[in-house]
Amino acid sequence: MNEKHLSSQFDSDLNNISSQLMAMGGLVETQVHRAIAALAGFSATLAAEVIETDDQVDNMEVTIDRALTSIIALRQPTARDLRLLLAISKITTNLERVGDETHKIARMVKSIVESGGARNMPIGDLRVATDLAADLIHRALDAFARLDVSAAIVIMKEDDLIDREFKGFTRKLITYMVEDPRAISDSLNLLFLAKAVERIGDHAKNIAEFIIYIVKGTDVRHSSLTQVETALQEP
């Protein structure tokens, strides 16, 4: 087998694994939207759909991990190709965890509906954060498909908006609980939901960080935005 054929086969392997990742991302994105719709309408039906399809996300993670192990063992990639494969492994893990968060939201919504508590829960403020989180996941996947560093940096910045929404929402829930102890149970349920939404945003930010790693070879995890932008300006 000549060198050109080996290179062509490796390119095919990379394209296949990237396609599998995007398929997994598409399923996770659908789950996020279903979970948000279930929360917005306190729909036990939509919540059940999210719960029932969670295994698909887990199975896709296992399949991608096996393929990655095989490619690395057979092709022994270096430089950017190796960074791409390592980053795909990390991104797959983050997508699986987004699936876990949507599963948590769905289970909580189902529990709230079955207990009859949905009517008394003010979720309007939470919708802002959920819409932001869903948008970030979509844009993170799009940025990966294009390996767009500029888009990745914007995603990292906008994750701060979700964090601020979460903190503001938490303060409001604490006020509710102080003013009316009868609201404690519902407020704690909402806090659980809000935390799951915040974590979805965190995973979108993580994906953005790995895009930078693939393209620039710079590990920006645990770095401030200022540090990231400074590092990317260096020659």
C-alpha cells in the first residue's frame, strides 16, 4: 500500500469520525430543545421522549471512543491530526454530559408534572438562560464543523451571560423562599433545573476551548478570556 493511499485512507477515517461526532451533536441538540420544550410547557410527554432516547447518546459515545482508539493505534497520528482526535474524544465526553443534563431536566419536569406542582412554578426567568444554552450548543457544533476560532472565542464570552442569568435567578429564588417558606420546595426544584441549564452552557464553552486547541495547539482550559485572547495573539 503506497503512501498516498495511506494518507487518503487516514483522511477518510478523520472525516468519518468527525461525521459521527456531528451526528451525536445533532442528537444532543435535539434533546436540549425537547428538554427546554418540556420545561416550558411542563410536558410529561416530551420529558418522556428525552428520557427514552438518552441511551442513544451513550451508545454513540461508546462507538466514537472505539473508533478513536482504533484510528490512533493503526495510524499513529501526529501534530494537528493527533490534536483533532484527542479533542474529538473530549468533545464527545462533553456532548454525553449535555445529554445527562437534559436527562436530569426531563426527569425533574416529569416529577413536577406528576406531583401537580407545575401550575405554581414561575419559569419565565429561566427561559432566557435555557434559550442561551441551546443556542450556544448549536453554535459550538457549527464552530467545530468549520474549526472557527473566532466563533469559539465568542461562545466562551457568551457563556458568561448564562452564568450571570443563573446567579440572578438564584438570588431571586432565595428571596422567594425567605418571603414565603411555602415556596421552598418549588424554588429548590427550579434551582435544580437552572443548574442543569448552566452546565449545558459550560459544556458548550468546553467545546469552544477544544476548537482552539485543534487549530492553534494551545490549551486554554482554566484560562481567563483575557489570557486566551493574549495567547492567541502571540506569534
